[in-house]
Amino acid sequence: MIKRCSNSALIYAVIAMVFGVFYREFTKFNGFEGDTRLSVIHTHYFILGMMFFLILMLIEKSIGFSSEKHAGKIIFTYHIGLNITGAAFFARGLTQALQSELSKGADASISGVAGIGHVIMGVSIILLLLKIKKSASSGDKK
């Protein structure tokens, strides 16, 4: 689990840097100077990707929660939620930077996808915290 968390942190750090450069260059190339969702992808992947997995790695090293049933599935679900959110931010940011006019349905769809990603991430975080709590409290009894 420690190696998987380390690899995930590294991958998300690279993704964050790529999106940071993409945001800067894409908006500059298109002459866009306002705010766009592209600007937050960089920080979301650094914090919710890299930092999250670095902290999870330390928790695993400390209490070994990954032996708890379904911990791997919960972490996989977290990856899905984070990347759905990132994809929605990317779609929203592209439409903002290109100043595309969206129909109400398309606008609501992008917001809905981002919301689904956030919900999946939120539920996985709660389930993961419950697993960590269970593992930590069973370690206290030993």
C-alpha cells in the first residue's frame, strides 16, 4: 500500500504540473485574461492528489489501515471521483477560456459531472476515515 500511495502521489504531482503549464499556455495562446476553472485543476491535483496520498502513506506506515476489508476499493473509488472532478473542471475551463456559449443543458451537465465527482470523493473520504478509525482503535486494544 505504501508503494501504491507513493506512486499515486508522484503521478498526481506530474498531472498537477502538466495542468498548471497547460492553463498558463492555453489561456495565453487564446488571449484569455479572466478567471477560468483551468486555474484550479493544478491546485486540486496537488492537494487532493499528491498531498492526500502522501498523508495516506504516512497513516498506512503508522497504523496499517490497508489490511481493513475494502480499503483498496475505497481508494480506487477516490481516484475515480478525483479524476471525474478534474475532467469536469477541464471541460468547464476550456469552454471559459474559449469563451464558448453553452446551452443550459450543456452547462448543467458539466456542473452535474463535477458534482458527481465531488460526491464520490466525499463518500470515499468518509469511508476511508472510518476504516482508518477502525484500524486505529483495534490497534489500541492490542
